[in-house]
Amino acid sequence: MRVAMYYHNQDVRIEEMPVPEIYDDEILVKVMASGICGTDVMEWYRLKKAPLVLGHEISGIVDKVGKNVKNFKTGDRVFVSHHVPCMKCHYCANNHHTACETLHKTNFHPGGFSEFIRVPKINVEFGTFKLPDNISFDEGTFIEPLGTAIRAQRLAGLKENQTLLVIGSGISGLIHIKLAKARNVKKIIAVDLNEYRLNAAKRFGADFAFNASENIVDKIKKINENRLADVVIVCTGALAAAQQALQSVDKGGTILFFAVPRPDEKFEIPINDFWKNEVKIMTSYAAAPNDLKESINLIKNKKIDFNDMVTHKLKFDEIQKGFGLVAEAKESIKVIVEPNR
């Protein structure tokens, strides 16, 4: 079978690999659509493990079923999550599923940028879901990223009557905006340096969109009754964005780092400024099975439509172009490759 082997952002090669053999508790899935995530092009995160086959936003068709698998059959349309928790450790029992050690070690093989993937037993049990008939393979690539946004907004305690500031209007920021809009959040503000993405933010539900080079604090106060944002979600790893978040949160507010700066970059938290104001600073990572189920239901019930976010659909041998588009981060939103096309 063909796989896309990642060496670095400018070197993604179509190579040959044997179709994985499955065991009795596993399934083999034919990948029909695979989204290129912003994390796929974070070289500081990926290069240390290269070469490897990336890809985790996938949907496909069950091609083979191990004899012990009861819940799936050949021909089922499915979404498969790459990371799954054990569902029984201390962290899972306390709703911190994405802190589970198992979640950080699990994955399907070899990766979503391949024609077929082997889905291990634990992923079959906790991370594989049948696609409803009215969810396309393209829409299926949004299930995982939407699930991560669902988890983040729940952890941040985002409410309808609040003002949300999303810093970074790439694909993750835009999904946060769409989700908040679907949940009738009172006021949604987007910030980015790229005008294409700011315009996209307005199309997808932001009430206001500001260039990050402007005085964001003054802008927010002017449209928010002289208050800052109740919830700030940081969707870019730029250090300047992290610093901007610290300046933009209101008293009693929450900053959630959905994306983080590089590990070699440090920034100071003005803890004395926050001390008397009960400001919460937190993180969110990945999605748990319940988040993914909620994600599927939102898409199935047409609470959120993602079709207008797909800017590029590429044949598998065009995947290098796709990585270039996502890495460039200029005039693309959702880039999908089709490994079996």
C-alpha cells in the first residue's frame, strides 16, 4: 500500500509499505479521507520522531474484521480516534482522560496518511465509531478536532452570557468560533495577523475580528462595556499570542491554552496582577470518547456545518502540496487528502 512518509514539512514522500496484518481483536480500515492538522506541520514537535507516517483526522471503511470483533463488520463507515484512554486509571476516573498514560501511547498503525490502517483492540473498543449515514467522509475528518474544542470549552466553563476571545484564527480557532456560535455565546472576538483568516472568522461566527497588531485591549474594552474577555482561548503557539492572552482576560476570567509556545520559549505570568482577581490559567489537550460522541452528534444533527471550511481536497500524491499549504498558513483552512484516490 502507499503511505506518505514525513521527513520534514518540505519532504513528504509517497512510499510503499505492506498492508498491515490484523489480529483477532483488531480491524483494518481503508482510509477515505484524512485531514492535515496544524500539529502535523509543527516541526519542533515532529522532527524528533521523523521519518514517520502522520495523520490522525481520518474516516474510512472497515476492510477486514478480526474474528473476536463483534461491533463492526466489513463495509461499515467509521471514524477512528488515534489516541484513546484506558478508562480505568485515576485520571480517567476523575475526568482527566487526556492525562491518561495510555492515551499518550496509543495509536493506529502506521498513521492516517496511508491507504489502510490497523486499529488495535483498545482503539476498536474506545475510539472507533460508526459514521451516521448523513455524515460524509470529509465531515468525518472534523470529528476529532471538534471533539478537542468541545473538551476545551467545557473545561474553560464557557457560558452563553460571556465574551469569548479566540487568539489565532487557523483551523482550530475557527472550529472554536463555530462551536461557540452554535452554543449561542454572547460575544465572540477573533484575533489573527492574517486578513484571510480574519475574514474567515467573521464568516464562521465571530462578531468582531481584529488584527493582532492593533491594540487589542482597547478594542475589547470598546465593544465590551469597558471589560476584557471572560474566556480567552489561545489557538496559536506564537509567544506574542500567549502574552496577548495575559493582557486580554477580565477579572474572574479564564485563559485556556489550546496551543502552547515552543518548549524552549519562556514567558512570564504576572501572578501579582492576577492574585486578587481570581484569574484562571489552564490547558486542554486532545479529546476523550465522550467528547467525540458529542462531536458526532453535533455534526449528525446539523448543529454545525463544516463543509464550508474545506478549502482543498487533494489526491494522495499531492500531499506535499497539502503540507505546504498548512505550513504556510495563508490561504487555506481545511486541507483533506484522499489516500485511496
